[in-house]
Amino acid sequence: MPQNSDEFYRISKLPPYVFAVINEMRARARAAQIDVIDLGMGNPDGATPRVVVNKLIEASRNARNHRYSQSRGIPHLREEIVKRYKRNYDVDLDPDKEAIVTIGAKDALAHLLFAIVGPDDAVVSPNPAYPIHQYGVLMAEGHACMLPMPDAATFLNRLEDLYRTSNRKPKVLLISFPHNPTTTCVDLDFFKEIIRLAQQHGTLVIHDFAYADLGFDGYKPPSILQVEGAKEVAVEIFSLSKSYNMAGWRVGFCLGNPKMIGALARIKSYLDYGVFQPIQIASIIALRECEEDTRKICTTYQKRRDVLITGLKRAGWPVEPPRGSMFVWAPLPEKHRALGSLDFAKLLLEKARVAVSPGIGFGPMGEGHVRFALIENDQRLRQATRSIGTFLKE
Ligand SMILES: Cc1ncc(COP(=O)(O)O)c(C=O)c1O
């Protein structure tokens, strides 16, 4: 019998969460009444649109909605996401075969990988990355093949090299743009290349589109499903968490390739009974009526980006402004580079009282960077950069 949880077969593949170290330090500081500005986790601080909350209250009062719902999501919600894709991207989807509701993007990712990846199947993704992109593959017993992504063009070149030289052809390509944590953004031509390579080599593509609506300065992140023929090989995962400040509600979608959607539906039919129905009904209102709220959410992040970047520059820490996402990805300041990202993040918390995510938590290629999440208001961000400035001058 395993003596501790690390000895369980699957748990042994999951290292302790690097971010837990910073979370614990932050919790200790706060318990000691120390004010910490928390730019660590990508957890939206804004409120869900009022009409959505009101609909949830109304739908919750109806006993008909208290029963098990449908694992693949109620038809009206699937129809509404399909309409949004038509409206926003001119993409046609069949709500029955090409759309499924998920318990957030995380459920979609983890269970889709579980459904389609088998022992030693290679799944290629950029590194650093959102942890489930790597660990979802390991949990499914696949082989996580990480390619560096200093920029999108380099990633594409490395991918072409891999197809040319490796005798283990990737079964799945798992990508996500705007990208967490690096904030890399791409245009439709990049996706055209991805789809072309996938079709040529018989690879499946998963595009995690969690930051679909967070593009700045007029940049509109493209959907991979806009590429002609994409549905033959690709699915896209969309989430309400960031677009509508609904992270705690747990609603997302997987859209596109009917074979992958069917596999996910089968797995989910064994694992869950779907999202609480009042939440699904309220989500219809979000998708149908809240485009303006989404625009405001995006504008708020853009403004915070400007405040943070300007403040960091003043603090002697110049960083490239991102074109999208809700993050700033910053190389460690020269004089602290040798510390590594985890020790630097600890020092920043201790000295400047600012919590950030160490790059190493996103995989080996995240070392040398920290990630700021834009989840505190302008005034708090100014306060954060002032104290970072004082710390860096020490
Ligand atoms: C790239 C990426 N995918 C998915 C998620 C999780 O989204 P959801 O709340 O829909 O599970 C996140 C959350 O931070 C993310 O950064």
C-alpha cells in the first residue's frame, strides 16, 4: 500500500505545484496583517454582468432546474455559442455534433486529452505553457513534447523541423493564443500554417482559446476555426471565465471536429452530469446580451497593462507591452537574473510585497521570467510598481 500520496502511480507524475510556495508566503504575510498586492494567479477580479447573475437567481428558483442536467450541455446553450461563432468569426458549426458544453476550459482540456491520447502518443505544445497542457498529457500517459516558443515564427520552424526529423509523429498539437504565460499573439496566417501541417501529417489540433476576447489596441485574436477545412482536424476550446468574468461559474465549450467532440462527449457521459442547469441558462444570457461587457473587460485589462508597463519602466524594469491576454511576461531584471524565477518571486514578495508567478512554474522554458496577472486596479498597480522601484534600487 502507498505510504504517502506521492507513491500513487498517477500522482507520482505530478510534481508539487510551484505556485503553492508563493501562495503560502502570501497567505502567511496576510495572516500577519501585511498588505500584499496579488498579481499571481490569473483570477479575474471583476464582477459577472448583472443580467447574468439575475438570470441565475431566477432560474435557480425553478425546481425543474434542480435535477441532473445534460453532460453535453442544454441545446439552447449549444445553439447560442454556435450563433456567437457565426457572428464573431463567420464560422458555421452544428450545435449537436460540433459543440459541447464543458465545466470550464480546464475540464475540456483534461478530459479531451484523456479521451484521445493513449500510452506514448506524442502531444506537441509550446513551452512554457499553462500547466494542464503538459500534465494533462502525462495523466493520459502520453508523451509531452515541448517546443520552445521565443516567438510564434520560431515555434513554427521548430515544429516543421520536428516533422522532418522525428520518427515519432505527433498525434496531437496543443496550442493556445493569446498565450499564457508568454502573451504571444498570432494572426490567421499562423493558424493556416498549423492546419496545413496538421492535415499533411495526420495530426489533431487542440486550440485553447481562453483569452479569445482579450486583444489590445485594435488587435482581434483570430479563431483557428476561421481557417478553411480546420474542422477536419481541429477543435477550439472557448471559456466564459475571462470573456465575461465568470471564472467561478465553470462554463466552457469545445467546438469543431465532430470526432473529437464525440470522444469528449463519451468520456464526459461517464464522468459528470453537466453544469448546474441554472448556470447554463444564465450563460445563454452572457453569450446573447453581454458583448458590451466583454469589450469593457478587455479595455480594463488594456488600461492596467499600460499602468503596469509604465510603472515598471519608471522602476527601471522595461518590459514589452503585450498585444493580448491578461498578463505581462517579464524577463528578470539583470541584477537578479542569477537568482532564478522562484527565488526572485519570493524576494519580490518579501521586499516589495508584490506576488507574481515564477516562470519556472510554467515549465523549464519559463525560467528567467515572472508573470504579472492584471487582476488589481490601476491604483494598486501603481502602488506595486512604486514599491518594486524602491526594492530594485536597494
Ligand atoms: C490557457 C488557459 N486555458 C484554460 C484556462 C482555464 O479556463 P477555465 O476557467 O475555463 O477552466 C486558463 C486559466 O487561467 C488558461 O490560462
